[in-house]
Amino acid sequence: MQQVCHYQLINKIMLFQKPGNKLDIINWIKYILILVFLIAIVIYFFQRNGVNQTDRNISASSTANVSTSTVPSSNTTASGSIKKAATTNILSAKCNLKITSPAIYSKVSMPLTITGLLDKADTKKNCMWNENNTRAGEAEVFYNRNGEGWKSSGAAVPMITSSVPGAATTTLKISISLNLYTKALGLTSGTPLKIKFTELNIPPQPNPDTFEFLVYLK
């Protein structure tokens, strides 16, 4: 019995050592290694694409967040600051007249009261802003809706002068009351508003001084 078992074991070893059988085993090992290699490549590309997609999602989310806070509109720049509408002669003072409230380029609501000071004793300026009988000229408000260009509110209002308590009689207060029906006009927050001031025309002065003052709708 022991001899038979021994003989069968020797036959198996001899069968394993046959060239054809060895070649089959080596080929199977090669196939397994190739399969493992291909699986590793597939896993690598899946992981890489997953990371890239995550990066793209994060980038898109960040861009969306930035765009939400700084969405460029007709009245804002890409950086998020209010766009200073293209216009000329934007000033907060001219000759001996100075606007004190509101601040230039600030946000305002309607109705709007503009105040300023007229110093009739200021002889250092190259010009003097005319004033007579509590009038110093007129002011007119323009609006630029969605970049359509400047449009007039339709009417100019007087620039009223009055004395300043405790100040020299040569110093006068300027007061101007303006109003716009913003909802009816379709004006939204950030809409540029331009106030044009025109000096009181006292003959024979042919060309009254003017200047423009820029604010934005709150």
C-alpha cells in the first residue's frame, strides 16, 4: 500500500515537471499579473477622475460664491465696487460753493435734501457763485437706469439760500429738495444719480457756472 502511494506521488511530481504543464502554470501566472495590472490602472484612473471632478466642483462653487457677492450689474464692477458712471465735471464744490451733504458717490434715498455752504467772502477762488434774493440757481437730477444713459427727472428745483446761525453774514446755507418716483421709473439700488447745479443767471452774465454731483440710489 505504501509503495502504491509512493508511486502515485512520484507520478504527480513527474506530471508537474512536464514542460507543457510548467508552461501552462507560468502562462496563468502571467495572465493573473496582467489582470492585476489592468485592474490597478482602472482604479488609478477612476480615483484621478474623482479627484479632478471634486476640484472642479470646488472651483465652480468658489466661483459661484464670488459671483454671488460681486455679480457685475450695470452699476457695479467685477471687483464688486460701485461703478462711477461715465460723466464729466463731477465735483463736490465749484467757485465758492461747496456741497456738504450727502457725500459725493454715496448712496441716498428719495426724497433727498442736499445742503451746502456759499462763502461770499471767499475771494481766493477764480470765480464767485452768484446769489440773489435767497436764490443761488437751480438743481436738476438725472438717472442712468441699467446703463441706458442719463435721463432727466423732468424739472429743475431752486437752490434756496439762508443765513447760518452764528456764522458771518457772508456765509449762506444752500438747501435743495429733490425727489424721484423710483418705483415708477424702475430704478433699483445702485442706480447712478447725477445732480447738475446751475448758477443763478444774473444779466449780463452770459454763461452761468455749472457742475455735476454724483450719488447712487440706496
